[in-house]
Amino acid sequence: MQFFNHFLREQGVSNELRSLLYHIARAVKYINFSLRAGNTAKLTSQNVFGEEQLKLDVLADKIISQELEKSELAAIIASEEQQEPKKFPAPRGKFGISFDPLDGSSLVDANLAIGSIFGIWEGDKFLGTTGRKTMVASCYAVYGPRITLTIAVKGKGVHEFELTDVGEFVLTRDNIKINPDSKYFAPGNLRATCGNEKYLQLIQGWIKECRTLRYSGGMVPDLHHILSKGEGIFSYPRDEKHANGKLRLLFECAPFSLLFEEAEGASLNQDGQAVLDTEITDIHQCTTIFIGSKNEVKKAVDALK
């Protein structure tokens, strides 16, 4: 049995980055406790995208923000639930942390798995850079029947940890890899088929090939399924209402793109550009995304050109 901190030390992760990941893991534990306590009531407030918030959305955002501030390793943090990033006075930290505190919160009423997503960047700014240039690590938590934390440190692969009954994360899978081909598909934004004949044909093609549909409506559980099975493709194209897609580059797509590239998968936008090479020009910037098994991602993007 390998504990979280010990494994990262063995992998040669720096003391500062290891400590920051430890604080993120602590925040995940606290969010899980709050979720189990039933803090899932709806509020009258909305986030910056006009989406209805749960009590847990606000609480998760607060837990993560406070834990990152406590770490004294964050120079700047940005949350999907907040309009603007929060900067800390120098020389408090050297990392920028972007996070979606509670991805898939609309699934809470249906009792489906939800999660948290984190991207860790070098420096004290997010704008004007790309994930390829400055992201050093990313991770996500799944709050399901098991509580897992899956981590990618740049150049060191993808590894999954599970929260035990004694409150410690222990290694359950290391060096997770994704096959280049797949039988699984998770098609997001199916409304786009109404105005995009090529996307309709792409999905019909997957069905005619007798592939297996796995789609919950939450990015974390759907992408976790792909990593767990070692194959699959998740798609979320543009539509007439969302010309640049709907998923957030800084909070969701860039962190997951690092994870999938580290697992030998791929992540492209609808125009064929690697998501990690997309420059961040706005904190709440959106992007299209096709992510998963390398060959399947390329085929899907080529089919929509």
C-alpha cells in the first residue's frame, strides 16, 4: 500500500508541488464530508455563467479557496464560480491554481457521480499563456461510491488514489494509459446535431459500428470512465448558440487535456488544434473539445471539417 505523499516523493515531485497537491487532497476530503452531510440544497444565487448554484457549489468553492490560501504556495487562484481571480501578495507562492469546485452539480438531484477539477500553473497569471507552456500538473476528484483523486504531474504519468476509511489517499492505479482506438463514445451537446449534419453523421456512424454509449452529462464522470476503461472518446462541439463551445478552457478542458496527453491520449478542439496549445485570452474562455483515444479523436475532428 502506497500513500499519496510517499508515492509522489518517490516519483521525484518537488516538495512545493507535493505540498500543494496535499492541500488539494485535503480540500477534496472536506468537500466529500460536506456532500455526505447533505449540503445539496439549491440557492437563489447564480454563478458567473447564470447557472443555478447549490449550497455545495458555494461551500466547495470556499473550502478550496481557503485551503489554497492556507498552503502559502498559491500566487493566484481562479474559480469557475468567481468572476475574477484572486491574487496573493508576493512572495507567498509560485503557482497559479484554476479549479472547477463542483463539476456536474446538476447531477446531484439524480444521485450521479460529480467531481472537482484542478489545474496547476507556474507563475502568477493565466492570461497570455497556454497549458503546454506553463501547466505543471492537474488532477480531478470523483465523489461517487468510491472517492478517488487522479493526478498528472507533467512528464510523470497519470496515477489514481482512493480515499480509505481512515481518511488517507492510497495508490490504486499507476501509469494509466489510453488505447489509441476505442469502442466507447460519450457524445456531448447532442443539440448540435440539429444544425450540424456532420456531427449527426459522426454519432450515427458510432452507433452503426455497434459502439458502446457511456454518457452521464458530467465531464468528470465521463472522462473518468474513459481513463478507467483505458479507451473512449468524449466530444463537445460548437453549435449556433455557442460558437466557441460551452466548456471552460481554464477550469475544465486544459487540466483534463494535460491528464489525457500524459496518459497517451489526445485532446483537440473542433478546428484540430491541441487544447493545450490554445492561448488563454479570458479567464472564463470556452472551447470545443474532443478528448480520449488518440485515433478516435483525430477521426472525429477530421469528420467535422
